Amino acid sequence: MARAVTPARKLGFTIASWTVGLVIFFPILWTFITSFKSEGDAVAIPPLFVNFHWTLENYVLVNQRSDYLLHFWNSVVISVGSTFLALVIAIPAAWAMAFVPGKRTKDVLMWMLSTKMMPAVGVLIPIYLMFKNTGLLDTLTGLVIIMTLINLPILIWMLYTYFKEIPGEILEAARMDGADLKSEVLYILTPMAIPGIASTMLLNIILAWNEAFWTLMLTSSQAAPLTQFIASYSSPEGLFYAKLSAASTMAIAPILILGWFSQKQLVRGLTFGAVK
């Protein structure tokens, strides 16, 4: 029997939830507000929240100085391209680990996850030299490859957990009906795991879009994504907070919109198989 929730307890949970949400969202809100300030108002003490002269000058100057559309397109190609390539590799790998008996499956999964624990700077020099010698430095192809590799362990782990929730008897029945390996993966397993695959895809797009270390280290101008676009507003003379906020707002707006419209699918996928 479910325990009744009193109005007071419900109100307390509501206030606590809104408070936590506001604390988490406040840096984004402050960045958005600062993008409409002049540089003087942006560094004013005490801080000005709404009582300042609102202006679009920062957005105009940012677009005049930098090619936003080029950086935006590079971010789209890198995030979507690396996600597609990673799924092509991760789906068969997760299928093999979930449905092909093996004593060392957990060891392999743990080894793959352990690669995410290594500081990226530890392999920066060899990867930089490999990219330089192969002509992949400052190219979209190179960034798609590196983003695929760094996010692949997470994708395989997530897909593995989703696939394990699918009864193996369904695949056995398909094999008895004459389904080959390709048909089993494409027409039976994949459709059943669509929520999990969709949430994995969305998560990988977000991770690739927000990746800063490798995009700053391996690009200069031709393949520079929006992270490079933001970093260009840091100079030896100091930070131009208003212009930096405008550039940051333009960079995070697309991924925030994507997350807002796909939140139901993301939550559905992340809880896929959690309720029996």
C-alpha cells in the first residue's frame, strides 16, 4: 500500500526541487543576461541583474569578428559524424558482449571503461604527432575519429545494459526461423532497443558538442568547432566578459534546444528496462 504524501511534504519537495534547479541553471541564466550588457556593466560591482542598458552590440561584434556559421557547422559535423560512426561500432560490440557467452566479458567492459579514467593530456603528444604525420591535424575527419574513440566505451557500456534487458529467447526464436546474424541485429535487436539507442545517441552528441580539450588541441582554424569559437574571446589583455557571454550563449543554445525537445526520449531511454 502506497504511503500518502501530505501537502506539506509535497510543498517541501517542490520548493527543494525548484531551489536545486535554479542553482544549477543560474550560471546559464547569468551568462545569457551578461551577453546583453556593455563591458562596463558586465564587470560592475555590485553586479547588475536587470537594471542596466540592454544591448545587442555584443552579438553584432561577435558575428562581425568570427564566422559563427562555420564553427556551428563544424560542431554539427563532428558531433553527428562521431555519433554515427560510434554507433556502427558499438551496436555489434554490445550485441556480442550481451548475447555471446564469454567468461571475460566483464573484464573487457571494465578495461574499456578504465580508458576513460586516464587523463587526456597523458596521450596528447603521441596523438598530436600521429595526426600531424597523417595529415589529420585541423581536419573534421580527424576530430570525428578522436571523438568516436573517446566516447566509444561509454556507448558500448550503455548499449550493453540495454541489450541485456532483451530476452535472449527472442533472438533464439529468430535463429530457428532462419534469421542470419545481419537480420538478427538489424531487424530484431535494433528495433527493440530503439529507446536505449536513441538516448545513447543523444548523450554522445552532447558529449561531442561540449568536448573542449581535444578540439582546442587538434584544431586551429579550418575545423574549429564552437569550443574554439568561445576560446577565441580570451586574450592576453584579459577577458571580455560581455562578448565572451554572447559567444557562449550562441554556442550552447543549439544543444540546449536539442536537449529540451528530446528530454522525454532521453529519460525514456535512460530508464529503459528499469521497470519490469
